[in-house]
Amino acid sequence: MLLVERVLPRLWPAFGFAGFYLALALTGLFQIIPWPVQALLLAATITAIGLSLENGFRDFQWPRGIDGARRLERDNGLNHRPISERFDSMARADAVPDPFAEALWKLHQARAMPGKLRLALPHTDLAARDPRGLRWYVLIALAVGLGLARSHTGERLIGAFDSGAGAAASIDAWIDPPPYTGLPLISLHAGDGTIMAPQGSVVSLRVHGAPRTPGLVAGPNHAPRFAGDNGEYASTFVIAHDARVRVQVGGHAIGKWDIRAVPDAKPTIAFAGKPKATPQLATDFAFKAGDDYGVTKVQAILKPHGKPGKALVVDLPLSQASAKSVDTHAYVDLTGHPYAGLTVDARLQARDATGQIALSAPVSFKLPARVFTDPLARALVEQRQRLATADAGGRKIVGATLDALTIGPERFYESRNDIFLAIRNAFFGVQNARKDADYAKVQELLWQTALKLERGGLLSAAEELRKLQRMLAAALNSGAPQDVIDELLKRYNEAMQRYMQAMKANPGAANQQALPPDAKTLGEDDIQTLMKMIQQLSEAGDRAQAARLLAVLQSMLENLHMSQGGGSGQSAQNQALKQQMQKFGELMGQQRALLDKTFRQNQGQGDPKDGGPQGLARQQGDLQKQLQEAMKGMDPKAAGKLKDAERAMQNAQGALARGDMANAGNAQNQAMEALRQGAQELADAAQKGQNGQMAGGRDPLGRGNSPLGNSGVKIPTADELARAREILQELRRRAAEMNRPQQERDYLDRLLKAF
């Protein structure tokens, strides 16, 4: 209290000078006057404040304890100073104590101190220091200034001590998310609310026109100082934590944002169904996976159920690189692995771009195995499997078994010395093996020997096709050059032809089974149409769609059954369509012959065997019935012209029955024209079916004509493909123009990476 009473009066008129200067700043005066005048006023104000403070505190003394006690005595009317003299002692005339005097002294001290003390408000005595009341005018000026400044109060107060050069500085700021997210740049502007950015994003700041190095606050993130000169400064840092980012120049905040770092979530993966074998003995892994920014890799981890053995890790191909949602089938041929035919425990493993891993629930199933008909080949495969899953004792048994299989070579291996030598080589390999790699070589030797003993062709062709499909899918997803894509498509097509030939040459039991009535048929022309569409999509830049269509085609081939007489290459729909066209052609020939008979009958040169007009009328009725029979089951929209032909035949029959040969001839001509137009429509539909017009519609017979079925792959039209090619060519042309700004060319490069 005493300190306030002594300090506050001495602050006047220093507070008055400061308040007057701030009042001028709040009114906005300094935004009008030039900086030199403002600097002069600021210097004068600081000088006046300094002199007044020096004058006021020249004789200043800090309050003492006795001063506080005297103040309490004055405020409480204690005239005899019981507080300041509470430590006084009673004076004694001699050294002999006087009990009565001491008791009286203690009673005096107790009665002199009141029970409660009060403290009055400080007496600053400002009125003596400011007899004219100028302090009230300063307060009024500050209040007026605050009323004028309102929301610009902070800005004007900062401007009171700054030249304003920092206010002219500008900033460009943006956030570049990590490349694996596939997200675009996030531009930062003044007034942006909370900004969500992936963890690991790079914040780039560029300050222009700054008179000095800007300041940067980025919370817990490590942000380097701005670097640069001549008014241009830059800084870049990585967002690892939530932060309030603030950039200021000379006290002016030229940019401030609240950035939230969004962590990368772990991927998810699960089996969509129990793994199963395809007709070609590939393992069909159906799974669903997802990640906030894309799944980059999926693997199947297989371990023998209840048996020793190393885990088998199989890479599962993805139809699209870094897809956020995956719902697909992956086909892998595991018949060549020693675990083929065993029950295994399988788990799926998904990995995202940051290396985070997710595992599915385990599933047990039996791996498909090739059925070997040759007894020796079957025995070699069994020993190969035992060698992969047995311990040291079991491996000795394998060696003994292989040795036993080579007994009597002159009897059992006549003209098969290569097989005998291969088995002996495997026997010695087991005897001399010291590490897992040695046993792996023996397993491979046994497998190749078994394949040589068994009829071959289909297995190797199917594996080659799957290998090329994986290579082609990887090339599409990685943005390989178009010439590489074209070469892989050519090799894939050649491998597919070899695969089809191998299927024809090796009809299995699955191929001999009767197909269900609702089975979808796939002809060679349909396959070639799909191949052509994949190439067109890749050339148009839509490689993700091309990869999905390739996966659909591979799925079809994996589940393909070779039907009886399937070498014709015609789908059931096209065959039925051509048979229907043949019927209409025969009808047109019969109608033309009947028209000739009608013309000769009208000329009086008719054949008596025709029975005259009545006989011709019966023949016309028979043709009409044949047409009605051929039209059964057709889509009413596709049978429009044929309906016209039917009506014309009916009119011709009536005219012939009446003997009106002229009108009968006209009606027969109309029937001929309608039949011709109807047959032309069927021919056009057949041609469209061969040229890949398979968008899931219906053919003229009212049936679906798309080999894609319900695959969910949308096939773009020719106009869409042409438009996509035009856009891609324009992007490449602009990206090649070196005179364009670097930022624009970088943006074009990012767009082209998607193609």
C-alpha cells in the first residue's frame, strides 16, 4: 500500500505522455502522417517519459517496516503507538525484578492493541501532482481512440511503434501432402479455419517484400528459420504434430493457421471367402482390403496345419496400385510348391505406403494339388512334400525311399535313363544336404522330374499367363511407357493363345462336365475384343480401368471350361444369331421364288403344279408361319422390320386368295424389302458384337451380350476414349513447353503421372 502511494504519483506525467501518444495511435493518425513525423513524435514521447520518470523518482525511498506500523496506527487512531512500540521493554531502576511492575506492563500492552485493525485506501496525492486534472483528459482521449479503432485496436497499437514496412510484406503458403496420399496441394489463405493435413506433410512458406527476416512459430514441429535476402525469404518444415503456425514481420502477423496433423491409419484386410481351387488348379484368394490412402501390397502367409515347415509368403497381385478400397480375387498357382495338397493355415497381410501392416483372421483350407496319373511321378511328389515338412529323421526316410525307387534300373528304367539319373541325383542331394537351400534344390529337381513324367503343357501355359498378367498389371500401375505396355500386351495375347491350345489338347474332367443352362460363354472373338479394349484404355491414359479390365479377363480365363467343340471360337450368342440370320436368308429366297411365280401367274404363264392363285396363297401362308416361328423369343424392339414383313405376307396371301395378282405382287415386294432390312439389322448387331460393343445391353434376340457380365467394369464409349486421348496429348504438349512457369510445369507433371 505504501509502495503504491509513493510510486503512483511519481509516474505522472510519464503515464500522461504515453497515454496521449497511444490515443493518437488509436485514432489512426499514424496511418496518415509520414513515418518521419511519427518517428519524431515517438522520440519526443520517449524523451518526455524518461525525463519525467527521472524527476519523479529522484528522491524515492522504499517503504520500511516502521513506516507500515505508523500507517496502521494513523488509520486506526492509535495515538500511543502500540504497533510501532510493541517491541519496547520496561525500564528498571535496579537489577531486582518487580513482579507487580511487570504484570502491570503486560496488562498495558494487552489493552493498548485493539482486537481488529483496518487499512484505509491509499492516498496517492495525484491531485497535487496534477492540479489541472490533465489525467482525465488522457483517459477520455484513450476511450475515444478505442471507440474509433474497434477491431483494429491491436493493429494500430503495433503500428504506433513500427514503421509499417512489415505490413507491405506478402506470403505464399501451401501444404504438400506426402506423395503416397495422392492428395492435391492445400493452399493456405488468410482467414482459413482449422486445416486438416496428413501427418508428414510439408509446409512451404514464401515471404515477399519483407524489410527484415520474418519470424516463424510452428508449435512442437521443428521449423528452421527463414532464409533469404533482398526481401525474399523461404522456410519449409514437416508437420509431425498439431500446431498453430504464425509468420510475422516487424510485429505484423502476415499469416497464421491452425493445422491439425492427421495420422495415417493402419490398413484393414479380411478374407471375402474361403480360398478355393479354380478349374485350372490355381488358388483363388478372394479378399477385401482398405486404407485411408491406399493399400500398396497384399501377401498371403501360409503355414502347414499341425506340421513343421517354413511359412510360405505369396505376393497377391492388385489390379490397381494404392487403391483405397480393394475387393478382388487373386489367382496364384501353388501346385508347384511342396505344400500343395496339404491343409494350411492362411493369413492375409496388407501393407500401406508408410509400412504399416495389418493381418487378417486365420483361415484353414487345403491347397489344390495337381493329380499325377503316373505312379512314379506321384511317388516323387509325395517324397518332395515329406522332405519339406519333415524333421531330420523324416528326411532320412525320404533318402531311403528315393534309393529304393532306383532299384533295378535295367528293368524299370529301360530307355528312361534321364529319369533314373535325376532320382539318383536327388538321393545323393538328400544325403549331402547341410542347409535349407540344399533341400530346396532337391525339391525342385523332384518336381521337374515328376512334370516330365506326367503329360504337360497346360500347367506351364497357365503359369506363364499368370506371370505375364502380373507383369502387365505392375506396368499399368507404375506408369510404364506405352511401348512397354504394348509389348507386354502382345506377349500376354500370345501366351493366352498357347493356353487355349493347351486346354484343347488336355481336356480335363472339369471340361467334360455338362455346362449349366445359365452358364456364360466366352468365345475367342470376345477375348480378342477385351484385349483390344485394354489396349485402347491404356493408350487413352485410363490405365486404372485397363488394369481392372485385365483382372476381369484373367478371372474369366481362370474359371474357363472348354466346351465340346469349343474350338470354333464363336460364342453361343453369336452362333444363335448367325443361325437366325441363315433362317431369314432362306425365307428371303423362298419369298423371291414365290414372287416370280406370282409374276408368271399374272402373265398367264403359271405352272399348273402351283395350283393357281389359291395354291400360291397356301404357299404364302406357309412362309408366314415359318417367319412367325423364327421370330419366337426375339426382343419385340429388334423384330420391328420383321413384323412389317409378316403383315405384308398376310396382305399378299389375301390378295392371292382373291385372285388380285397385281396387289399380291406389290405386297410380296414389301415383304421382301422388310425381310432384307430385318436381316441387315441382325447382321449389323452381329458385327457390333464382334467389334466389342459389349456394354451389358441386349442383342436382337433379347439376350445379354456382354462377356463382362456383372464385373462392374465400365467400358467407355469411343467418344470418351477419343476425348481422353485429346486431353492426354494436350497435357503432354503443354508439359513440353519450357517457357511456361516452373510451378505450372510441375503441376502438369503431376497430372501426367496419373496416366
